[in-house]
Amino acid sequence: MGKGFRINQSRGIKYLELLLPKKGICRGYFSTREGGISTNPYGSLNLGFHVGDDGDRVLTNRELFLRSVGVPPEMVVVPEQVHGSNIVNVCKTHGGKGVFQMNDAVRGADALITKEPGVVLAALYADCVPIYIVDLENKGIGLAHAGWRGTIQNIAGKMLNKMEVDFGTVGDDCIAYIGPSIGFCCYEVGSDTAQDFVSLFPYDDNIYKEKTKGKYYVNLKEANAKILVDSGIDSRRIFVCDLCTSCSEELFFSYRRDGGKTGRMAALLGLQ
Ligand SMILES: [Zn+2]
């Protein structure tokens, strides 16, 4: 699993919890597919409305997961997630947006930041990379959704930059977590996408490697960790979960592995 995470179970729901160096500042989670009421291919804790599952079941699953971690749904904020790099600073008035229906999710955003205690940032994943940043001094947080597009668009660096502008955050005060996502073992791309990574990270064989002619593996977690280090966060304070969503079929949905028809896990991050 990697340092920085542990697996927990409460009220029949299994989830990952972020291990923070200080108590009382914030809490963060990542759901698994276990403990919900949806049937396959969404079995069982699908938290995404937009994937073709029954909406009432998704709503029940969301309530089950939020109850298991003790988060009030009306304090949660969900971004629309369009594989872009827009970041929105949210507050209590955004509470509940995107939680009970998808139509009022925070428009055009793939990352959210907040400085308001009680507000819980959320986003949905099935292979893409969850990036959590916590400013331990200024007490601000950010949560991003980064697939290959968001990674190439530097959403992680832009999120930290927006925290700097809006909260006065500096990288030295931050700790970051990269949650379960598709691993170097399974994330295969064509040469065009690989070339984008080669351009951004020249000669970095921790980030891409050739599989066969025209086929490459890309390491999205490592690429985002590198972006965070380049943005000023100490590499010793970046925790990367080593679970691959595609390899861990028991625990996670995987868009790639399941051929696009699958459920979604959720990441949560909230200031206390
Ligand atoms: Zn894998």
C-alpha cells in the first residue's frame, strides 16, 4: 500500500485513510468498491452518477460511504471533472454541490481547494490519479483529479500555485498524497501520448518505458510526484500509494481493465 495510507473498515465499508503527521488538522479518504448495493459492472460501491448505474443506488452508496467515514453529505463538494486543469476555491456555500445529483457539480473543475474547516472536497476516480495536498501551517487543502491530460496540463502544480495565491501556501509547509490509480505495470499508451511525457520529463525512465514498437507504459503517479517536487514539496513528504487500480480487482474499479464500463471510487479531503 505504501507509507501514508492504511486500510480501514467501518459499517461494512472498506476504505483507505490518509495518515497525517499531525492530528486535528484534516482527514482524507479513498473508497474501495466494497460494501455498496450496486450490481455488476458497478458492484458494489459505485459512487459515480455518470457511468450508467441506477441513480438511486449511487445515492445510497454515497450515503453509506459518507456515513462510514462520518462526513455529512451537505458539507461535501464535487467538481464536474472534464479532464482539464481548472481549480476552484470553494467554501461552505458550495456544500452539497454535485453530491445529490451531478448537474450542480462545480462546473469545469478538476480540482478544488478550500481553507474552510468542515468543507470536504471530493472527486471520482477509476484509474486517474487522486492528488491530495495539505498545507499544515496555513491550514489549506487541495484535491485534484489527474488523468494523462490533467498530468500533462500540470494540474498538480497549478493547484499548489493557486493555494499559494489564495492561501499564502508555500511548498515547504505541505504534505502530499497520491492515491490508488493505474500503475506503471498497466498504464499503456500510444506513441503520441508517450511523446507528451517524453517532452515534459526528458530521459526519465521512471516515468515512461517502451513496451513494444509504438506502445509505451507511462507512470502517472511518478509523473505527478515529480511535478509536486518541482513545485516545491519535499519528496520525503509525498506519499505515493503503490496499489494499482487495474491489478487490484477485489478493491477497485478500473476503467482500463473493465473496458470503460465500470464504477467510480471517491477521494475525500476535509479540514477539521
Ligand atoms: Zn497494474
